[in-house]
Amino acid sequence: MKKLLAILIFIITITLSSCTLFELDYADFSDNKVETYFDSEQVSHNRYILYYYDSADEPSEDVKPELLKFFKDFDLLEFYLLDTSNIQSETSLFGAYEGEPVIYVISSNQVYETYKGSLEISNFINDYSNIVFDYDLFEKQHITTYEEALEIQKDGYIIYYYLPNCPHCINTKPYFLPWAFTKNAEDIYFMDGTSIENADQIPTELVILNSGTPILVLMSYGKFANEFYSGSDAVQEYIKEVGNSDILPEEYLKEYSDFEDHSFQDFSESLLISNYLHFEYYYSQYCSHCKSIKLEILNFFDDLNDVEFYMLDTSESIGVPIIQGFTGVPALYLVNNNQVVEQYIGSYAIPAYINAYRNGEIDFSEYE
């Protein structure tokens, strides 16, 4: 009996020591660690989880075992960890770190959900460990009119049209909904065909919706992007083909290099690069705000027919700025007669101006 007891004690001791030996640590997630706010907040356009912690902070240590176990078992979304204790002067775009563990769910490089402190993080772990994939999960992304689909001012998005009781739609749900959850929330919009207002008045741009259900339609700034997938097999094939990459066809994914003929490098050329009414756009490839509106500004320039435009990458420019009051990027200037006549600074003012232009609210005739 004593021998059996000794063996049991030995086994328990080995088991406990093994638990301690294999306790998860941040070092076990080296592939998921980032070093700066900039890197963490721009790491992906798709939806992902970002965890800010302080390795010297007691609340962060308290939630560590539960959270790291969750990350080890969770494979639905990408996740990234940032130890803020080593960051001295850099400031987060999402607000300064406040000395307690914070989880952000990021979508389109913006905060989509926030969980602060050990209690909220425990709730997050419970919620995300028990996700039920149904249409209700995407309630915020549902639209109920065709006009809404055509008014979306975005370089690329999906309209997913379905009928709740359609056998093909039901068959597609287990594949499409988890995939959709990994994407930027502003990339995918749902239309329940049974709740569409004026369902029989389909506008010309969306007549393709008559092709059956489910149907996945690619759109760009309210226009059909000449690509759609109808039926369960076609939608599943699209999901498999796109995977983690962007949802738009390649011709819609523009780069600064596509506009080399409209670029200049010397600040001294500002205001003088053209004798005609023109735009000058200042940006930096390292600027997070510039990155957030990159596709929007490039698509704007690509569609621009009535005014010239030029771009300057301030990270590779020479000389010093000659535009009075220049403070940083992104900055969009309308120049006439070698003078700035309008200026739009920042990642809010510039898209607002682009939207006004697309809505026909901008008149350049006053500068003729």
C-alpha cells in the first residue's frame, strides 16, 4: 500500500511540474508579436485581434494564463500582441495605453470592439470561444434597400444577397459566414431578399441579383465591378480562391507606382509643376493615415478627368516645403495660378471632399 501511495505521489508531482513547465508565456507567440503601435494598428486590412499588455503590470499578469490559452486554441481571426512597457514616446492611434490590459477587435484599421480590464477580457474570451455563425451575427452589416447598396462610397465591397430558407443559401452558410467574419466589416454587406423594400424595383446596376440565390456581387463606389458569383458552388469557389487576400479584382487594387507619370520629388516644384488648375497630394508611405485612405485617393485620381493631379511622397522628397502652413500628411491641395485655393488635411477631410466630388457637389468652373 505504501509503495502504491508513493507511486501516486510521484505521478502527481510529475504532473504538476509538467503543468508548470509548459505554462504558456508571451515568448510562445513570437510570430504574433509586434513592436510598435504603428505596426500593430496597420498589420492587416481584414478583421483581427490586437492585445495591448504591460509585462510589468499586475492586471496584465492576472489575465495572462486565461488569455494565452485562448489564443493558443483560437484560429478564426489573426491576433497580435504588443508589450507597451517598452514604448516611450510613440502614441497609439486608438488612444494612449492606460496601464491595464486592453483587447481591440480591429476592422479596416479602426477599432471595432474594445475590451478593457480582466473582467471584460474574460467576457471577450467567453463570447469568442462560443461564436454561433448565423445572419444575426452580421446585423450591423445588413442593408434593406437597393439605394443603400449604390450609395456606399468605398473602393471595393461585396453585396451578399440571400433568402433565409433557400436550400442553396443554407448550404453555403457554414462556409460563407465564418469567412465573412474574418473580413473587414465594411467589405461585406448582406441583403435578405425577403426584407428588401421595393423588391421588384431593382436598379439597372443591380439587375444581376435576378441571377438566383445566394449571389455574391462585387461593387466599387456604387458600381458593379463586372464580377459576381451565383449559387452555392460558385460562392464557395470564390471563398476558396480569395482566402485571406483582398476581395476586389486586381484591376481595382491600385498602387502609388501606377501613377509615376504624376509624381514629383522636389518640394520646390510645388505650385509650379503646372500652369493649369491641378491637385497636389502630399503623402508618406509610412504614414498610417495616408495608408487608411490610399485606395480611396488613388481611385479618385484614376477617375479624375477634368483636373490634373500630382503626388509627392514626403518620405522620399528633397528640399523643404514651400506651401505656407504645411504641417503634415496626408494633405490635398487644389492649386490655381500658382496659389493654393483649397486645402484638405487629414484622413477625414480628404475622403469627405472625395465624396462631395462623387456626389456632383464640386464645381471647378469658378477657377476658369
